[in-house]
Amino acid sequence: MTEPRLAPPSDARVLRVLITSSMLSKIADWQLGIVIPLAVLAESDSVALALVSFALRGVSYVGSPFLGSVIDRFDKRTVYVLAQLQQAVCLVLLASMLSSQLSVALLVLLSGIGGVASSITGQFVLIPVLITPPARATAVAKLNSAIEVSKVIGLVLGGTAFALLGPAAASLCIGALYLLAGCVARLLPEAPPSHRKMDIRRDLAIGFRWVGRREILWLVVTMSMTNLAIGQLEPALITQFKNGGMNTGVISGVMATGLLMGALASRLAPAILPHWSTERRVLAAQLLGVAGLALVATPLLPLRLFGFMVECFAIAVSNVASITYRQETIPADVAGRANATIRMFITGASPLSGFLFAWASGLDGFWYWLPALSLWGIAVVIWAVYTRTRDRAAKEADALEGAAHGDR
């Protein structure tokens, strides 16, 4: 007598578990984003060093194609859980070594490995593997909205914990959140490997081949330049406000206000300009984001806050559209390798943004923001050219199809 097979968990249950685990992990990420720059700034009194120290976390994206091979080879749930635990260990060690700038930098860098694996698996691999196709677009929007809310919670908790408990205790709290995220992720169903044999050369070739595809390459170039411009915008604003004498709690509140707009935008993204092509929606969001950054560059705090809200709204809409597009374009069996390589370029540009802001820290006023504004403006031009080319090709294809039907 055979045992009855259990029905697979519903999309709703899987998404609830994934959102809960992702939120805990992202809350930890964003606490880390405020605690580390402030801790380094307190020790060194150097804005540039504070930005560079946190930017090292994103350097791990250089190795993301190799992590993509691992993600596709092993059970995705296991990889996701281990990524959380690895970050928890790094933060516990970091709490006891805050007085050593070298140790802080090394542990931030190592924690980035878990962060990369967590981000790729949670946002790009688990949804297409565990969620049925009709529910994926909504799942992406809900997950990204939850992540945006997590940013707000993380910033507020990070600033509060730093002010009340100090950097060491705040770091331990971050480690505990990563541990809890890993425990919750154990409730996800198994996500079997896509392939068993590890062939690094073949895996890398698959990843880079996807980056080279025309429909992906233009997106990679545009998003990479955008992240190079504003990938470290939040730490840059945090250090600017702190260096100007603003209270840590107020800084957290200011940043949280902007990020709440991003959470709302992510949730509403599928309903924003739904009849437009993905390319046009991304272009509109990018143009809005440049306008928001121009307001951030002004000297007036109310305008800077409003500009940050506009920027968060625009980036959230752009992210949901581009992630959904990739999930629909890239097959699930190569999603780890392809997205890992794509993320190497797109998210790997974020730490370089930290170095850019660190270099610009010697400039005053509007000049501090000019490099970021210039890069983002170039990115918008690139995507506008691609969108125009794509629209023209689509019109020509429609015309040829109409002519073919007319000849019948």
C-alpha cells in the first residue's frame, strides 16, 4: 500500500514564508547599512572611510557568477538558509572587533558573500521555482514591497539601537535577525537543484551568454550605471546628515520617510502604466528618479526629503518591472547562473558608488552630487535609445505581419 503524496504548499503559503524570511534578512541588511557607517565614522572621524567600509559588502558581487553555479547545483532552500547563517556568524564576530578597522572591513566583506547568495536566491530563483507562473508578477510586487518596508524598519531600528545600545550591541541584534531569517526559511518547501554536475567553465559561459543577449544587455548596462550613480545613496545621505550634526534618530526618521514611498510604489507597481511596454515603464521610472536626485542635491532639507521620496518611488517601480521581465525571460533551470552573472554587473556597481561618493566628499554643495547626476543622465539616454529602437522594431514587425495577412 503506497503512502498518499502530500499536496504541494500553496503559492500563498510559500510567499508568506519567503516574505517573512526576506523581511527579517533585509531589516538586518539595512540596520547594517546605518550601524557600520556610523560606527566607523565614530572611530575614525572620516566620512570617506565610513562609506568605503560599508561599500566593501557589495564587492562580493564580483564572485556572484560562481555563487550562481552553486545555487543551481544545490537545493535552493538550503543555500538560502546557509546564506543567512553565514551572515549571522560574521555579525557576531564583528561586534567584538569594532575597534579594529581592518577586522571590520574584512568581516563586512565576508558578510557580503552571504548577502549576495541570499539576494539572488530569494528574489530571483525561489519565486520562479516555487510559485506558479500566473502568480509570479504579483509575488514579485509583494516581495519587493515587503523589502522596501524592511528598509524603513531596518533604518529606524538601526539608528535607535546605535543611539541606545551602542555599535556592539546593535551588531549583535543584526546577527540575531539573520539567524531568525534562516530559521523561518526552513519552512519553505525544498527547491531541488537544476543540475548535479559542477562545471565552472560551462556554468560561467551560460551566465555570460545570457548577459550578452540583446534583450538583457541593454538592461544590464542601464541598471549598472544607475547603481554606479546612486547605489550607495542612503549611506551617503546618512554620513552627510551626521557630519552636519543631525541627531541619529532624526536621520533614521528622514530616511524611513523616503523608503516608505518605495514600499508603496513596489506594491502598486503592476498597476502603474499597465498598458505600457516594460521598456517604457522602466524609462519613465528612470526619468523620474533623475528628477528626484536633482532635488536631493539642493541645499533645502524639505526639498531633499521630497527628492529622496521621489527617487525611492521611481527606483521601486523600475525594480519590480525589471525583475518581472527577467523572470519571464530567463528559464528557471538557469536562473541562478544567469541572474548571478547579471547581478555581478548591476549590483556589483553599488559598492563603486560608495567609492564615487567617498571621492566626491571633498566637494561642496551641488558639486558633491554632480558625478551621480551625470552618470544617471547617461544611463537614461542609453535606455531611451534602446526603447526607441525596440518600439520601431515592434512596429515594423506588426506592419510586416499585417501585410502578410493582407496577401492571403
